[in-house]
Amino acid sequence: MTSYYPDLEAAAWTLNDSVFECRLEQSIPGLGQAVFSREAGAALTFYLDVVDSPLAAGRALLSSQPPQWRTELGVRDIAYVDVVADVRPVTLDSGTSQRIIAELGRGMVPTLMRQAWYSPEESIHVGLSPVKFSAAYEQYKSCLSGLLPVNFSQIERSTVFWESNQRELSAGQRQQLDDIVTYLEADTSVHTIDINGFTDSAGRARENLELSRIRAFQVHNYLVSHGVPEDMLNTRYFGATPEFRIVRNERSADDRDRNRRVTLRLHRDDD
């Protein structure tokens, strides 16, 4: 058996916090980092970040084991989890991540057990230390309260859908745009927003073109009124132009609902 555990005396949990992500990390000597991550607008995840994983791909047992000084607590299984051949061999969902946090809070040692990729006879154990976890977790929870409501991937390509003949922004649409404004206030790397208006094919072409203009500039003007520089916005409108429809040949009300939209595409420096 080969074991990877944080050194008891040097074990520490480090918080990396911002409005974009709260990340709680522990270094595992000889392996890499164990990470709890909560991105803005996303659920909690746990993952291992390694340079060269010794774990074979397949199913691993995740268990909660007592520290050496509390052997009377006994062992309990948490879950079977998937291991992949990657620099992140293990990524866990929010529910399993929360169970690991609960076990660390009890002073237990969550441990992943899987055979080595290089030998079916070799067992690999990867453990997390509960030392100093509780204090770091309190700081992590404080970080969560400052996260943005959305992350970039959630708003990079946004679509505002419209009711038939609607010309004014609804409360729900304004909330959608408010989240984008809040994100823009924090991320100064966004430099351009493409705004494009479209309608369904019902009605006359000229009227549809005008309706798409009205809707596109409803979005445009709302962003400007909330502090977005107008020179960031590239606003266009296309009416019911067939090549821009999501559903080219509309056959139902649902088809038309999908085509009545204003899209936003955000560009930032790393594009």
C-alpha cells in the first residue's frame, strides 16, 4: 500500500477567496492539492489536482477513518466514486463534497482507496487531514456570502426571450440583465458586448425588423442606464431573417417562442 496524507504537524487548509470563487485547499505531499471549490453561480465541488496520478481509472471507495488518536470512532463508508486518468482524477458533486466536509468537521480523515494504475497488487490511499479545518471552513463560509450571483460561463452567451408583441422589459428580464451588470462591475476584462435582436416569422417583415430593433435597444438602454459604457455595446437587429432563426420553419407556438429573442455575447481579454 502507498499512502498520501498531509503531514500531521504541517497540515493546513488555505482559503483563496474572491467574488468569483471560494476555494479551500490542502496540500498532499507527493500528490498535489485537495480542493473544495464554489464558483459564483455554481454548486460546491471537491476535486484532486495532481501532476501525475497514481490512481487507476475506475471505481474507488471513499471512506471516513478516525485519526490515529481516536481509533475508537471506527470507520464508515461515504460513497463509491469515479476515478479518471486525468490531472483531476477525482471530481465530486455537491452532495458528496458536503459529506466530506461533515466528516472533517467531526475530526475524521476522509480517505480515498483505489488500486494503482501501474500494479493491480498495489493499493493507493489518499487522505485529508482535519487539523485546522474548522477555522478555515468558517472563513470559507464568510467568502460564500460575497460571491457574485453568476459566473462568466453562465452569462457569456445569454438569451432574453420575449412574449408575442412584447416591447418592454419584464421584471424577470430586468433581473437577468441585473446579474450581467453585477458581473461586469467585478470583471473589468470584459470589453465588448454584442446585442442582437430577432423576432418570429409572424407578421410583416418591416414590422418584425422594427420590433427586433425596439427589443434590442430595450436591452441596450437598460445596460447603459445601469452603468455599462455605451461604447462597449455593439447592437444590431435582424427581424425574422430566416438564417438567424433557431427554428427555421416554425410550426407551433413553441417554435415561435424560441425565435423571439435578444442575444448577448460577452467578449473579454482572454477571448
